[in-house]
Amino acid sequence: MRKQLKLGKGDRIRYCTEPTGRIYIEPVRASEIDPALVAFLDFIEADIRGHPERLQALDGARHDKLKALVGDVEVDLDGPLLPDDE
């Protein structure tokens, strides 16, 4: 497995286990690791797996309500944070 994934000593892996028992494994490179994001995504994944009935489609009315809440706010995801944003 180490050769297939090109893993070195101490390298990290990410894995996902399906209910069938199948396991998917992939390497995690140091530049990819964001502990807060990983924890959040793990939480979301566990919730979706545990309660798939809670998933809902984003219908037109809900979209319109969300758009009304944020107005015409523009967000530059690549821009630097402002001092008030930290």
C-alpha cells in the first residue's frame, strides 16, 4: 500500500469506510491538512450518514429567503482577511 500511494515514513492517510465494509484510502499531503476543516467535515459526514432523512433539496423559496438575508454582498474567497474578520 505504501508503494501504491507513494507514502513515506510518517506520511498521513485519509480513509472512508462504507457500510459494505469497503475502505477507500488516499494520502494526505502536509499542505492539505486543515484540522478545523477536517473536524467539521467529519462531523457533517457522520450526521449525514446517521440521519440521511434530514437532507433537503434547496428549493426556490429557500434560495430566495437566503438571498434576501445576505442581499448583494460580494465575497472574494481569494482576498485577504480584513482586521475585523480575524
